[in-house]
Amino acid sequence: MDDDDADYMQGSDDEDYGFDYSDNDEEANESGSVDIENMYYKAKSKKEDNPEDALKDFQAIVEQEEEKGDWGFKALKQSTKLLFLVLRRPQDALKAYTQLLTYTKSAVTRNYSEKTINGILDYVGGGKGGLVEVDILEQFYQVTKKALVEAKNDRLSVKTNLKLAKLWLDRKEYSRLSKLIRDLHNATSASSDGDDQSQRGTQLLEVYALEIQMYNETRNYKKLKEIYNATNDIRSAIPHPRIMGVIKECGGKMWMGERQWNRASEDFFESFRNYDEAGSPQRIQVLKYLVLANMLTGSEVNPFDSQETKPYKSDPQIKAMTDLVDAYQRREVHLAEKILRDNRSTIMDDPFIRLYIGELLRSLRTQYLIDLIKPYTRLELSFLAKQLNVDVQEVEELLIGLILEGKVEGRIDQVGMRLELDSKQSLEKKRYTALNRWTDALETVHAAVVSKTATTGRPGDPTMMGHEIFQERWG
């Protein structure tokens, strides 16, 4: 028994069609069933060595069954797979599949028919028979949706549309995807009041997850934020962790675009946690995004210190990022640059990470520059450029930014191409100016006291007089 037969048996264990045969009918039916069953397994044995003969035998089974039944359904399933995967005749496979769909109304159990439909759509959409033309692919889904509408199977109809939407997203067929998303929104809104609210909420989140990915890839950030906020308003849902992983990943990328590093870090962590729970390999990529966002926040907390991320610290795909975090926290800009050069495949080949590496290096160089100039009062820009391993113009831009932000007190002599720091001199000047003012004030008080004594011939209250003059002068 192969997987197809096992699926069938699992799907039909508890099905009761309620037929009542007489003894003679039972014997005749049993004999015919045995003959068809033998034909089915004989045809299956020819699949690898002689697929054309196997196909003819499967068709004979369909024709021999007086009423649509189990073996005809299974024969059509095998025919569809043979035509699509082995003989590479997708149009003929579509015909066999269309005939198979007519069996789903009563010939087999709903569970088995749904599993069969999902399986066929998976290998058709997955390109196992080669990259399928979009028109053929769409025809497979159209005949499926038509059959499900006739069978009034709304649940599988929505699932099928979600599967097709994911396919259009992967193939970047955004016009088709947009239309299908509108249909999915209408189907979700049209659900009857008696439907399970949590199921509707879950389906809506799945639609939002597809929509938010589309807007992220097409860089429509206004709509992306709108959909992201809408996902936060859904309360009655029990989504698959993978769906929340997708939503939070796109949310993190959105916050990164707005330079809100802390919010991006929070969403990437939630995305990683959900992907990890779902067992999705995307967790590794999102963990890299989390590390990147965490460094851009300037946080001294190591992202691999948490219980969820710690097991991945030694992962080969993550090792380069952990080394980058260590270099960043020690302000070792040259080591960080070396790590990026040596690990291009695991870091720099990702377009999203590459988009923010410049920002990360700028932050690291800025911190390195602040530490470098502390002991000096004057430095050549060429010296700083050599220390940072960048050109003079970039050093000048970094210093201008630091001066404007008030992180460095000084000025740039553009003629001599020097940085002149005045932080220490300014402090000394302020100190001497304050002492001079105090000295002048004391001399004024003394003169006033002497003048008052000479005029009245008697000493006044020098303390009070001094206080009044001091108040008058200094407020």
C-alpha cells in the first residue's frame, strides 16, 4: 500500500454510506470490487516502467465502474499524477483532474477528497513537474473552485484561494494577487453570523499576512502600515504561529524603514519566536534582522542572552552575526568590517541587511571617532581617515554631524583640513571668567564700604551693604 492508499484508508474508516445490499448483491459487488482492485494494483505496478500502459489501465478502471466509486477516484488521482509529473502533459492532467473533481460530491469521504485536492494543487503549484505556465496553473484552481462552490464546501474554498494567493505572491503576480485578495476579503465579510468568530478572525489574519507581504515587496509602505495596524485590531483569532511570524517580520521591516530601531527589534523578536514555534526555517533569517536592529538601537544588551535566542548562538548561519555583535559592543570597527567581508554569503547577500549595514558602520565609526579624539586638542583629518580606513570626505561628514549634535565641541579648519577641539579651552575660559567676575564684585563691595564710612564718619553694616550691592550687581 503506497501513500495514496494509506490516505484513502485513513479518510474512509468512519464513513457509512448507508447502503443495504441483499446477499446476492453483496456477493456480486464484492466480486466486481475485487476485479477492479486487482486492475488498480496491476496498473500501479506499470507506473515506472511503462507509464503509457499504466495510464490506459487506469482509464479502463474508470470506464468499468458502473457508478462513480473509490477505485475510479483513485485511478483518476494516479492518472493526474502520471500525466503531470511523469509524462509532462499538463493539459491532459487537467482533464483527468476535472473528472476526478466530479467524484468528490458523493463517491469518497470529504476528508479524503480534500486531502487529495490539496495534494494535487501542491505539486502543481510547487513546480514538481517543471515550471507550470500561469494559464495552466490558473485553470487548475478555477476548476477546483467551481467544484467546491457546487459542493458548497466554503471552508475548503477559502483554503484553496489562500493557497492560490500564496502562489501568486511567490511568483510576483501582483495584479492577480490583488484581485484574489479582494475576493478573499469579500468571502470573509460574507460569512454568516453563525460562523465561528475565531475561525473568521483566523482567516482574516491569513489574508492580511499575504497582503502585508505584497505591500512590503512592492514598497507600498503607506498601505503596509494600514494593514499592519488592522492586524492588531483582531482579537478573536487563533492563528498559526507562522502567520504571526510573517506579520511581525513585515512589521519589523516597516519600523526599520522609519528608523524606529526599538520597535523594529520588538517585532523581529516576536516574529522569531513565532517562526521558532512553527518550526519554520525563516527563524534564522529573522534572527539576523533582530540582531541588526538591536545593534542599531545602541543597546549594550546582547540579543543572544535571552532564553529563546541562546540555543541559536552557535548556529553556523548565525555565528557571523554573534561575532559582529561582539565587535560592535567593543567598538572594534576594523574587526566588524572584516567580519562583513568574510561572511558575505550569510550577511551581505541579504538585500534587507545590506540596506542597513551602512547605517550600522556609520554608528560604529562615530563611536570609534568619539573615543579616538578624546585625548587631543587638534587632529589632522587625514590621520582620522587613516585610522577609520575611509576617505577624508567621510570623516569630515561624520565630524560635522557630531559637532551639530553637540557630541563634539570644536570646529573644522577646512583650509588646514584639521579638527580643532575647544572643549578643554572653553572650560578653562569659563572658569577664569567666573573668577574675574567674583573678584570685580568683591572689589566693588569693598570700595562701597570704604566710601560709606568716609561719608558718615561712622562705620555702617558692611555685611548688609555688601549684600545690597552684590544683589544689585548680580540680581
